[in-house]
Amino acid sequence: MTTDDKFPIEVPACFIKDKAVDYDLELFAAMGASLPVGGFLVRAPSLGVFSLLETYESKFIADPTNCNVMEFYRMLYINEHRAECVQMVMDWAYPDKGISFDAENLDTWTAFDFAVHDWSKGIFIEDKLDDLLKPFTKVCEWFNIAFEGFDMIPSSGNSQSAMWFGADALGSLSQVMECTLNELLWEIPMCYVGHRMAASARFNGNENVGRKKDTEHLKQQMEEARERVRNGVLHPWQIKDPTNPAWPLTARQVEYAPHLKEEWDALIEEKKNVG
């Protein structure tokens, strides 16, 4: 008998819960609503917002746990001003003198830094990210939900791009989205774009498009399935339909509990008689 406690096991997808999604919030994001956060309205992010954040590797999307207050405000400023701040962000990302930003040294600040600083005074009064934890968490959820549609599309693993939201992404998305570049970049919510892409993938024959499964529930179900094997108990999906070729009695189950073969044969015979 095997002693492998973590032997491979399969659980049918229909027995795994979908990943938890706030569907109401997702719908509002796709419709272009703004999220109220501490008296400030955070617009539903668009593709161009994420593109700008990626140009300077914003910690808000690259490493949220190490995102400081200034990074948080930069993101909010970009999301609010969008096309108006493209040149400022470029000047900040590619400074003439190659000087790195130092919050304590105003000589290192660019027009973007001053604009963000002055604008942020009217948003939140907190100076420390710890005090911003609640609004920060809400905004993170608001931005993350923009990707639920994209998350439904299976990855081919063939992308050679160094950027998620680079020029090649603009080209690919424009093939599906019937809109101007300005609309794609700044006006259409990213959440809607993702679901439009998912719908297009499904229309074009990709049968695996759908909501992702809850990984924690999957782990739980896999461990419960292993425990049933160890205890010589059939899986509920096997009992439900023993004639389904996708859910056969396995050699490992018989190895742990030889009596299951007789129980399995009886189930199949009962199924045939009922049918």
C-alpha cells in the first residue's frame, strides 16, 4: 500500500466553487461608475491608467504591500486626470537630468510630483499609509475587479511582451474593441474591456472561457478526496454517476480498499437497471 500522503488526486470542476467575486461591484465598474472612498470618487480605471502606472513600475500594481503614500496618490492622480497627465508622467519617468525622486529634496521633484502633492491635499488628510489602510484596501479591490473579465480567458503562455499594458496590448485589444484609441485608453472601463475580450474568445470557439475556481476550496476538496481514498470511501461524484468515464474507480482506491471493487460493480449494475 502506498504511503504517499499527498498523492495526485482529481476533483471534478463542478464540485469546486467559483472564485468569490463581488458581482455588483464588478457591474458598476464595467458601467463606468465611480467608487466613493472617504468622500472622494475614484473613477473606474481604464486601460491607459494601467499603461501609465506600468511605465514607471508603480508599486501600487507591482508591489502593493510596499506602496507608500506618494505612490498611492500618484495612482489616484493618474486615474483622475488620465490623458491630461501623460506628458507629465513621461517627463517624470524619463527626467532630463536622470535625478531620482527624493521626497525630502524638492530639487528632485518634477511637475508631476508637485501636481500630485498639491492635488492630494484635498483628498485625504492622512499622511501615513497605515491611516489610509481602509481607503487603500477599497481602491485595491476596485482596481483588481477590473481584471475579472481577463481572468476568465485561459492563458496561452505564448506572450513575448515585457509589458502587460504596452503598445502590443493596445494593438491586440483594438482588434476587438470597436472604438477610437482615445476611447480605449481613457474612456472605456477596463472591466468592460476584459469582459468584451472574454466574450470574443468564447464566440471564437474557446470552450474554456469562464470564471476561475476558488483555489482554497479546491485545496480543501482535494484533501477531502485523499481522505476518502485512505478511508476506502467512494467519492460523491462517483456515487452520483458511476458510469461516467471521467470518474472511474482508480487503482489507488482499490489499493487502499479492495472491497470498493465489489461496491463499485454493484453501483454500476444498479445504474444500468434504473436506466
